[in-house]
Amino acid sequence: GYSESFSGGPTVPELILQLLQLEPEEDQVRARILGCLQEPAKNRSDQPAAFGLLCRMADQTFISIVDWARRCMVFKELEVADQMSLLQNCWSELLVFDHIYRQIQYGKEGSILLVTGQEVELSTVAAQAGSLLHNLVLRAQELVLQLHALQLDRQEFVCLKFLILFSLDVKFLSNHSLVKDAQEKANAALLDYTLCHYPHCADKFQQLLLCLVEVRALSVQAKEYLYHKHLGNEMPRNNLLIEMLQARQT
Amino acid sequence: PCQGPAGRPAILYTLLSPSLMAS
């Protein structure tokens, strides 16, 4: 399905238009997370205050992502068991991609923008974050540059996010056909959109999918970092991301 | 506290379960 183009420009696939409508307002997400972070931590711990805040920020960002997924077409039709399987497969990729797109919109190379609106200089990350997190941030910045050069737009971002959500092999799900159909429609919508809107860049679709491979690699590295912090007893108790990390896959 | 299915993250189950969300 396609929308009608009133301006005479290329049309946008209906699936992408629907996804754009589901996209949460960054201001609202920021306000909600800032509100949560201002509440006192339930489990006081020995971590530095900044690291504890970052953990809670990541938890709350993931809760926003779950809220988005629950409103997504197809996903909302699935049983909770299938919904859990999909999110357990891609939670870290969705978090990484959320971070990446925020940096693309932010557009500054020397610093990063947190979901709370705070700007952090990369020199501060280098000085205070430890080498594992610093390397992770730098690797993410390389992907930001790559996607910026590719001119990733909001339409492509929402479609890629949907593709990440539905990237699990359907053999692990009870409702195979619905999910397979969603995967195929999202792929087709992205291909059509890129060909229509970026005819001078014929391989944009393939380039974008290749970037998802790097998102996955980054998410693996991020999970290794989380596990390292967990083993060092540095994570807060009742941390959602650690629970996701430890949960059995599918 | 809410328990997810065996081996599944309980917090995620709570976030996704419609009956739990309604309550």
C-alpha cells in the first residue's frame, strides 16, 4: 500500500506512514525518563552515582521501547510468549539503534546526547568511563558517521527499527505466518522507499541492511560490557537489562 | 512479585502482560 502524494513527490509506503505515527515524541520520552530518574533509587548501592543513573536511564529507555513495541502493528496481535521471544532476541539492538539515531539527529562529533537531553563530551567519556565503555561509544560513533553519510532519514529509521523487532527466525515463534508476513512487508517497504526517494543511491537498501549487521555487533559488545559489570557486582539490583541478559533465549 | 514463564524475564513479562498492565 502507498499513500497518495498530494505534492506530486514520491509516495511513502503505508507501512512506513503507520510506523511514523507510532513513533514516540522525543520530548515526551525525555520528560518521562527525567521524572523517573528524579525518584530516589529503590536499591541503594555502592556504584558511583553517575553509573547508577546511566543504568536506570538505560532501563527506562528500554521500557519506552517496550511501550513502542506494544503499540506496533502485528506485534500487538501476538501472544505474550511470542512478544517476549521477539524482544529477548533484539532488546540490545533496539537500545543501540535508539542511541545511534539520537546521535545522528544531534549531529555533533565531539560529544554524545543522552536520552535525558544531557550532552557528554567524548573527552569526558575517555577520562571517566573506562576503556570498555569508551571503545563501545567510539565504535557507535563510527556507525553514526556511516549512517549520516548514507543520509539515513526518519522514514528509514522507523522501518529499520521495525525490521530489528521482527528479526527473529520465525521457527522460534508460535505465530509464524504473521511474523514472516511482517518481515516481508517491512523489507519490501524499505526497498521501495529507498529506490523511490534515493534513486541516485541504488544500493542504499543493501547499505542500510549492512548497517544493521554492525548494530548487532555493537549490541553483542554492549552485552559483554554489561556482563562484565554484572560479574564485578557493579550493576544495581533489580536491573532490567541484567534480567534480559540472564534470561533464556526464546 | 510477578513471575514470568520459566527462564523468562519477569519484569518484561509484567510490562507485556495485558492483564497485569490493566491492574
